[in-house]
Amino acid sequence: MVNQSTAIMTIDFGNAHDRHWNDAETLRENGRLANADHLYGFSAECGLKALMQSFGMSVHDGEPADRGDWKHVDQLAERYETYRSGSTCPNAASYILVNDNAFNDWRASQRYAVESAFTQDRVDAHAAGAREVRDLVKTARREGLL
């Protein structure tokens, strides 16, 4: 039996992005707005980190090597832009995050918030932000960047 506390996990930001997106969509469709909102944030975060990794972000032992990259989505847009604009990857310039403040009001700590605080408008805005990242990830996959 593998000791889970010491097992090395394969980190795949792209897979995590897909998983969180799919769960967020299912939860939103079933009226579970609070958890959907939370997962839209994590989906966008993982998608951005997948792109950042392809633009040069180093990962060591399953985590970004630079502690400055240990950010949640509400603080990640500037780091993303740093990697994107400094990348030598083909077409990196076209991976612009247009709505770079979509998650300014999202916090990982909101997982503790009362469910009634999550309105349809709030969740829809975060879903739109996550969808923008999802579109960038899909383009990167189509172009062989991811």
C-alpha cells in the first residue's frame, strides 16, 4: 500500500483545469453556485499555470519553482503576463488575457463563505473569466503548445 503522504503525484495543470471546469459546469447547472464559483476560480488558475509552464515557468517537485508563482487566480494575471510577454514560444503574443481582472473579487478563502453570498451574476462573471482561459488553453492545445 502506498503511503499517500509521501506519494509523488504527477502534476498536470491542464488536466486539473479540465477537471475543475467540468465540475464547475455540472455544479452550476444543478444550482450549486457556491462550489461552482470556487471551481471556476481553480479552473482558471490551473489553465493559466499550464500556459505559464509552456511559456517558461519552472516546476519542481510538483509546484512552481518560484514562490512568486504560488498564487491563486485572484493574483495571477500579472505573473501570467510576465511569462507570456517574455516567452520565446511561437505565437505567445497572441495568448493575451483580455479580462485580466475577472477574478479580482475571488478568494480561495471564500470556500468558507455562506452559500447565500454567491449570486448568479457573480458566478456567471467568474464562469466567463474561466471560459476565456479555457479558450486560450484550447488554442494552445490545438497549436501544440500544451
